[in-house]
Amino acid sequence: MRWGLGPVFIYECLANSRRWQTYALRSMGVAALLVAMGTIASSNMQNTGTSWRDYADLGQVYFVAMISVELALVMLAGPAATAGAICVDRARGTLAHMLMTDLSDPEIVLGKLAARLLPVFGLVACTWPVMAISSLLGGIDPIALTLAFAIIVAVAVLGCTTALALSVWAKKSHEVILATYTVFILAHLLWPIWYFLTMSGQAGPPPPWALFANPFYVALVPYADPGKLDVWDYLVFFGVVLSASALLTGVAVWRMRPVACRGSIEKNSGPRIGLSGRITRWLPGPSLDRNPVL
């Protein structure tokens, strides 16, 4: 079994480059960041003085706002990019044609995943110049900025692989999008729900790992709660996210062909006649040889 991107990656890249949605997504992402910066600048215009400390505080506000906006955009765009990678091709019949070629299952899945990840990574890369401009104000730690972008990339990979794995069994792309968004929402609400149950006396205190399910907390903790996390905590977060992504990709590779073949057999088998139909077939009736219309 061959592992690699293969010709599917090239075809998907060409198809994505011809879609206007790819360029509209990047433009909307940068526009959202600029709007957030303009809103913050206008609201802090009167409070910002001429000292370096005031500009550094403004830079920290920019950091929190833009990382939050970028995380939200990636969590919305990542699942949407790969939601129809398998189910749409299966519905159109093109997946069956690819399975009849010499392409291996990893080449098909990895090629589609890599091609769908490129626009999402392009969205992340477009925000780097905006953050570079904001870093001129001061107050932005380069290490915290690098870790925040690494977390954004890891969340993008997890969102894309989750949608890709669900796309193997789903019939419509919107079903995959809604399911992936539901998983993200539950992950963000894990610690608040656990804390609410603790306050009501129905559960014990929430464990520390419940906070790691929220990428916003992990990305913004250097300013929200300095010194709370160390390097090993970030390594554990990246390890868990990337391991989950690799596992979901492996599940998609493992189950894509059996699910697609089973769906083709069920589609071509036709409706069953049932017990009464099978009994009726053995009863005497008129011959249809002389009258095919009958």
C-alpha cells in the first residue's frame, strides 16, 4: 500500500485554485482582523497616551483580539473545507471511479486532506503580517505569539481531520459541518458545565485537563494567567491534538473503501420484494412470452 499525496492532491489543488471561495475566505479573514484592530483602536483612542507603556498595553489588546478572531475563523473554516471531501464524491460517483484505479486508500485520503488544508493554512499565513504590524507597538511576547499560531495550526488540523473522518459515513456535507461544530462547542463548554455541576454539588471539582479542551484558554493563558502553563503543558496539548488528528486520518483511510463499496452495493441492489412477493412468484399466472407489455 502506497503512502503519499499522489495525483489526487494535484487535482484537488487545481480545483481549489479555481474556486472564488478560496480567495474570498482569505480576504474575509484579513478584513475581520482589520475591523477588530480598528474597533479596538477607536475605543482606546482616548485612553492611549504617548508613553511606551500605553502602546504596549494596546499591543496586548491587539494580541488577544486577533488570536481570538483567528481561532474562531479557523474553527469555522477548517471543518467546512473538508466536510464534502468524501461524501460529495461518493454521491457524485467520482469516488467509485477513483477506487477502481491503481490509487491506494492513503493516497486518496491524504491527497484530499492536504489539498483542503492548504487554504486553511493560507488563511493563517495571511494574518502573520497583521500581527507583525501590531508587534511594533510592543507588549507582544514573541514566544507567546509563536505558541498561539502553533495552537491555531493544530486546531486547524484537528478540525479538518475530524470533518474528513465524519465525511466517510455522512451523506451530506452540512451533516458533517454540524457534527464537527457540535464537538467543538462541547469541548469549549466542558469546563463551565463541570464547574456548574460542582457548584450544584452533583460532581467533584473539574480536573485541570478540562481547561485544555478549550484552545482559547491555552492560546491566551500567557496574558490571562501568566505562569499557569509551562513548556510540558504545551507539549502535551500538541501531542494529544496531533495524535487525535493522526488517529482520525487513519480511521478515514481504513473505512473509506468498505463504506463506499457497501453504499454502492446497497444502491444497486434495488428494493426487496418481501415475503408476499416471493410467494406470489410461485403462483400460476399468464405467460408473458407472447405479450411482453403485459
